[in-house]
Amino acid sequence: MKTVLLVVGKTTEKHYITGIDDYISRLKHYLNFHFEVLPELRNTKNLSEQQQKEKEADLILKALQQGDVVILLDEHGKEFRSIEFAEWTKQKMNTVNKRLVFIIGGPYGFSQRVYNIAQEKISLSKMTFSHQMIRLIFVEQLYRAMTILNGGPYHHE
């Protein structure tokens, strides 16, 4: 199984880039993991929030492949403790045949078309984080899940 984190727009903050890159290199010991960046929309001043979400949806849907299992990182999704997320991930690793694709949308969230193709939604917190920060939080939590599943010393109860 290949695991993909699909994001809209580049990460621009250097400290986030450093952290994300560190966890991605650690994750590759456990998973076939790919971080995919979709281009940020340009000239959005004249577009409504809904129009921006629809244009981002076009990019997201184009990046998906037949058979992908799509999980949205969304504030209205299910919340997990780290150990529960590790067990959820293990179950997905045993049942997903092709790609498990996690998606972080743009600043206004997802269009209904993206919600319609998603199998699940996960929330990383009831708090709101920047889209730059949530990338780092997610790859850290995925790494934590892998260390839990593999008996590593990273996670402590």
C-alpha cells in the first residue's frame, strides 16, 4: 500500500518545511509514503470562496487515481487518540490495496465534490491550525502511529 499526503499549495515557512522533511524521512522506514503538493491557485482576488474551493477540487480530483481510499483532514472529522489512530492505520494497511490518500485542502476547506468522493474524515484537533502547521502535525502523528505499531520508543503512555 502506498500512503499519500496530498496538499494544496507549497509549505512556505522554513521551520515547518524542516520538520515535515524530517518526519517524512523517518516515515520512509515504515511506509511507502509520498508527499504531493498541488499548485496554489493564482489570481484569486476576483474569485469567491466557493469558486476557489471548486478550482481546488478540480486539482484534487485530477490527482486521484482509480481505487484510491480518500481520507480528508477536516475539522468535522473523527478524532483519535494516538494509539487509536495507530490501530486505525493498521486496519487500513491490511485492507487498502492501492493508495491511502490523506488530503489537506486550501484555506476555505473542500468543495462538496471532494466530500462526495471521500471515504472518511479525520480531525486532528478541535482547535484550528494553519494549513502549513497541520501538515507537520499530521506527518508527526503518522510517524507516531508507525512507531506504536512497530514497538518503537518514540511514543510513551
